[in-house]
Amino acid sequence: MAKASASSRHDISSSSEEENNTDDIPSTSNGASSSFSKPVSQTETAVGLIKSVQERPLCKFGADCYRKNLQHLREYRHPRKGDEQSSQPPAKRQKVHNPAAPLLDVLRDASPYNFLLTKVTGIEQEHNKKLAVNIKDILAVSMGDLVESAQFNYMHDIPWLVQQYPTIHRCKPLLIVHGEDRQSKAALHEEAHRFPHITLCQAKLDMLYGTHHSKMMFLLYTNGMRVVIHTANLIEQDWHQKSQGVWISPLFPKLTDGEISSSDIPADSITGFKRDLLTYLGSYKSVSLTRWRKHILQHDFTSAKVFLVASVPGRHIGDEKNKWGHLKVRKILTKHGPEAGAVKNWSAIGQFSSVGSLGADQTKYLCKEWLQSMLSAKGVVNQRAAKDVTTKTLKLIFPTIDNVRTSLEGYKAGASIPYSLQNAKKQQYFHTFLHHWKANHRGRSRASPHIKTYSLLSPDSKKAAWFMVTSANMSKAAWGALEKNGTQLMIRSYEIGVLFLPQYLVEDAEHFSVVEEDVSDCCPYFPVPWDVPLVPYSKTDRPWVWDIPYTEKPDTHGNAWIPGRR
């Protein structure tokens, strides 16, 4: 068997497990350049160079590649203009982009939720034609005449990102908001330097182990603007064979000067989406975002019928602590959520791609603090005894070893699913709540989940009281942890997501139906990404742990998994 590998982008401690997609980071210490290192004659050098170039895979951008990085040039072949036809054609990936079905048509089908999954290479195409999108669809000319854009994310491949924009929009101003520092910041600036239309904005991360994990786009057009909140890094691998979630806002039209001056925050929605988005941007304390705050104020957000749920680093006290993390979810549900009696004995659902340190037993954080927020209902904060919580109350979806091994990517998918052996050993209770990743009805059971979703599900698994898609994984760093007898919420990372409540999206709706066969006026269908009923782990199932070897069974590509090796 060949060997797949894992290496860490950031050091992962017991206090915070954030996503780390390690195979996406080119190594500067592997043997890619070893064939050039020993002295040889001029003739031998020429022959060796010709042979190594011909044996290299063709760069996907061909002669149009922007990259100048020596490591990239050594690993891939770059024909000159007009030479591509004479080169041996590379093995082609299955195309999933369908220009005949522009995103505006897909959005009409997705209304009123505008919740989509990303297209996946290697699945039945029927599942890419319905409620599915790729990044080129989102940035397509058909979406509008782009004036400028902003991209908030954790990981960035700037040359690849530029290629995703239509040619006529590749020189429009682009702001990239990131959390890199030191060497990784310098590398990002080096990549961006070749693109004069790109400006970088660094999110300050003053909390140890924190990350800028939010994933969001601002798209300003001549006739309005959109906000896109999603779960994918800005790297090719995240948009290829993973399950990802995307919320695309309606087009927000521009306000007149008279409408803009009518109030401090004009034309907000009933959910306060505009107010909360401005508050979130203000947390960066960056002049680079001033123009985008102005753009948001100048547009009509009344059609944004979802709630914004975000996290920002810091120790938040007073009213501030209820604006962020799991306490923001608690605030929304106690004010706008379902009646407590209507959701008695319903199950909180958490689905995520990374697990942090949650305490020695379920009463320390998971069921005492986080779950209380997720089970909140109108006027009621759940006070169920944490020690009595069972799998009837809390169901968590996380890939098993076999989910990863048999995925489209094979073991390589595990590089984007960080759960350390150290944490797994000390929180065995956590595993009793776990369920398989299974998404047959969306054709994505083998598309490894990088999406993060949360919900409240009825005992018969047919209804949901609410649904949320977010960048936040199962960690204190993402959701926040209470300190000082509950008077202070400590959050390490930036996160962002949206929460859907039925009554704000469909008139007279009381719940969502999560099965298409059981819908009504008061229970419209919502396209959740996972199958119901959920399938619990068997006695022999084990959660994916990314820093131990798996060599007994090969993955879908015949590989084993050896952490730390290339």
C-alpha cells in the first residue's frame, strides 16, 4: 500500500482543536528538488531536466498559470502558449460545472432558504443539479456586474482564487480578510503581491490558539450586493470532493440617499441581520473594512430572513456576551424559538468536522453549558441536569474511521477532520453520542463532511424546530466557554453562520419537515444535508482520530495513513 500522510498547519493543543487541512500546504522540505541537487555534467543536466519535465503532471492552469513559486514550478509542467496540444493530455477530472443551469435558477429552486451544498466531483450528476453550487457559479457574471468583493476565510490559495472569478472580473478590487501572522503572513503577502487589485486585511488574534475561521463573501454589484456565508476554505481541495454548505443572500438593492439618512441602521430585516453583521465587522477594528460597513449601510437588507450567529475573540461581559457564540444561539431561541412544550423530548443535533477539548465528563461543558443553549426555547433556558443527558437528547454526527477510509478522497480527507488522540482518550463519554456521516439522499455519503450544521430534531426524526449552518466546529474556542461564575464568555476564534427559523421564512410555518413525504403548510420541507433517522455508532465503530496510523485496511486509493509523513 502507498502511504497517505498528515502534518499540522498549526500546533493543536488540548484547549483548542481547529480545522487543519494539512495536505493543502505545500512542503518546503520534501524531496521535490532532490534531482537537481548533485553535481552533473552539462549534458546530463539537460537530459535530466527534459526527462523530469516530461514526467511531471501538467499544471491545471497550463500556460496561463500565475504562479512563480519554485516549488510549484518543480512539481508541475507548464507548456508555452500554443504548446498544450502537443503535450500528452493529463488525466481529467470529471467536470461538474453546468453553464446551462446558472445559479439564479438554482437560487429560485432554493428559495426561501437559499441553503445549498457545494458540487462534488465523483458523485451521480443528478445530485449536483439540484440545490448545489460551486465557487465559479457564485462568482459568475450571471449573478451581477461585479464592482468589488471581499473574501473572509481561514485558508487561501490566492492564484487559485483569482482563477475562480470570471475573466472580466479578475481585476476588480478584492479584499482578503485573513488571520495569518509571521511566516504564513509573509507567504500570503508574497502571493498577493502579483495581483495589484488585491488588498489584505489581517484579523488580530489576541487569544492563544485562536483562528480566523469565518468563511464569508461580500459581492458588490452595480445593482446591489450579496452576502455569502459558507464552510469551505479558499483552496481547490475544499471545493472538489467534500460536503460543504453555502447560504447565499437575496440581492440587497441599494437605498436612496433619503432612505439611508432615515435611521442609524436603515432597512434592516426583522431578524436584525444587518445590525448584527455591522457589529461583527466592527469587532475587527480595521480601517480596511470601513468601506464595506458603508456599503452595507447603503443597501436594503429587509429580505435577510435568517439570524446571524457569529463568534469573535475576547472575554465578553455584560450584554456583550449574549452577542456571540452559543449564548447568541440561546438569546435567539429564548426570544424567537419554538414553544417549550412543542419541542419537549426533541434532540439537539450537532454535525461538525473537528473536535476540541470538552472536559473530563459531559457535565463540564458539553451538556452543562453548550447543550443548554441548543435546547433553549421561547422564554426558557433548558435546565436539564447535565449528568442525565442521554443519546435521546443529544445526537452528534462525526465521521467514523471507515467513513473517512471509504470516502472519495480516502484517508487524505482525514487531514481536514482534526480530532487528536490526546482529546479522544480523555473524553470517552463524547463517543457515546456519536452517529455516522450518512447523506445518501443528497448523494454525499462518500463526500467527506467539512460542513458544520446544528438543529433540533423531533423524536420521530421527521421535523426540525430550527437549522443552522456555520463555520463553528465542536470546540470551546469556536462557541465560547463561560468563566467567572457565568459572568464572562471567553471565545478564541472568529466564526460565522446563519440560523433558520421556520416562521420567519414561510408564512404560518411552525416547524421544518426534514422528509419530503411529510410536508404541510405549517411544516414546509427543509433540505438538511444528512440522512434521517441518524445511525448511531456500533460497538465496533470508532471516530476518526487524525494523529494515529491506519495501515490494516487500504483506503479507496489503496493508501494507508501515516501521520506526519509525506
